[in-house]
Amino acid sequence: MERPRILLTGFGPFPGVPTNPSGWLAQTLAEQLLAPELQDRIHARIFPTEWQAAALLPNLCETLQPHVMIHFGVSEHARTFRIEHSAHNRTAPRADAGGALPASPVILVEGAGRLDTAFPAAALARHLQTNGVAAVTSHSAGHYLCNFLYYHSLDWALRQSPPPLVLFVHVPPMSGKDGDFTDEMLLRGGQEILRFILAFAGEREPTGAAIPPALAQSETLLGAEDA
């Protein structure tokens, strides 16, 4: 049976956040997954934090046809991993990394007001908490590029038959007044997110694509030294 295609994304820097850990996390997780037999199945993309660039996500999805999409973004207000349940059809007049403003106060003129992931966000948050990783759920991905990308991703997924699995996860900044999140802490949380999502995708099998043993077993997936 066909092996699943997985797309991991993150963002680059933007005004107020000169170092964005979400891009580093997506790229590092993909590198850990890149066993020789999976090199054409795992894809990582770091998007410039720009309205125009994020709007091109559906084009990338059409090319890659992923079965699983996990998007990471940084939230300046987050102190834990924040599992996003919903994306809203709205933007804020906030300049992106290139100084541009969104073209419209809505993402898609004829789009639904809200799109929800089919993934059990609360179950993932509980899994992370059980494994010593602080996490909460959220029903608002904000008004900026994270929500913008998530909405486009969910909209594209819902137009596929059957729809791929899509999730957005906000991560904390690498440092803050209320505590520091190190690379090690971010990576550990990312590993647990991947383990849970791939296990769920294997049970769900939305496309009839089987999760191969190299992905299903956590020691093989990410390396025993990282578990």
C-alpha cells in the first residue's frame, strides 16, 4: 500500500520576532524522519512570514498531495505548545516581514467563517501533558500569518476526497519573561506530536495509505536516543 506523504511547515522571522523557532523545528523533525526509503515522502517547507507567500500553500499542496500536514508557528504570547482546533476567515491589518498588508480583511471572500481540523486536538494535548510536555488547546489561531496559512490548508484539504489530515501547532518563543523554551524542549514536544499524529493517521487511514513500520515505531521514527 502507498506510504503517506507528510508535509511539515514553519515560518521565518517577522517584525518583533527576529528568531522564529517554528522553521527550525519543522526542518529538524523532517531531517530525523528522512530514512533513505522515505526521502520522497517527507517534505519540510519554511515559509517567509509574508501574506503573499503563505497564500501559495494550496499550490504546494497540489504538487505534493500530502496525506498529513503539520504546520508550526510561533506565538509571542504562548508559554506552552498550543494545539489549534480552528482557523477563522479573517486577517488583521498587520504588516508582514516584507512590510506588506493583507489584501482583504477576509482570507477567502466566499469561504466559511471558521474551519475546524478533524484531528482530536484535546487528545493530543493530553498526550503531551502525560509525557511531561506542557500543552493546551485553542480555538483561535489569531489574525496573522499562522491563522492565514491554517485556513488555506484546511480549505484545500476539505476540497480533497478523502481530505488529508491537517493540524496547526503554536510554539512558544525561544525566550521570554515567563520562562525559556530551549531547543531541546521544543524538539521533544515536536517528537511527541509527530508520534501521536502518525499513530492517529495510521488508525484513520484517510487515503488508504498505510503507515509503514519505519514511521509507526517511535524508536525507528525518531531514533531511540531522542525518545
